[in-house]
Amino acid sequence: MASSTRNGEPHEDEIRLWREGDGWIAKDVETGVTTQGSTRKAALDNLDEAVALHDGETGREPTDEELRELGIEPSDNATGDDEPPDVLE
């Protein structure tokens, strides 16, 4: 686990942000997750999303209830557990 010090005390959750070309790069030091954006805010927003995905906080399958809230009936799913037809092997 990466760490550095602040006032002689170790701390975690360090983020590094730097300009590269016309954009910004943001890196979460602990996880190594790195993203980019056209602005500082965009790079940091992308980093928040990428770290959440890395930590398993996003990217899960929606529940049947969540699908129904979006107007999708799960029983109408034509592919079931098969790969969607647009996925190349």
C-alpha cells in the first residue's frame, strides 16, 4: 500500500494530478488507477469513477427491480446468459 507523509505523519489516499499536453492526468497512488480528462475537474471525476469500479463499488449487474425502474422487463431478455450478438470473439 502506497503512502507518504504530511507533517511527519504517514497518510494514505494520495492523488497525483499533472498536466500533460492539452489535458490532465490523475492517479490514485494507492491503487495505481490512472485517468485523464480535458480539465482538472474532468480528470478527477474520471478518477473517482475508475477507483469505484476498481474497488467493486460500480460495474455490477443491475437487479430486476432496477431494470424495471428503467422500463426494462427482465423476462423479455432475449439473450439470457448468452453473449450479446454484437460481441466479437
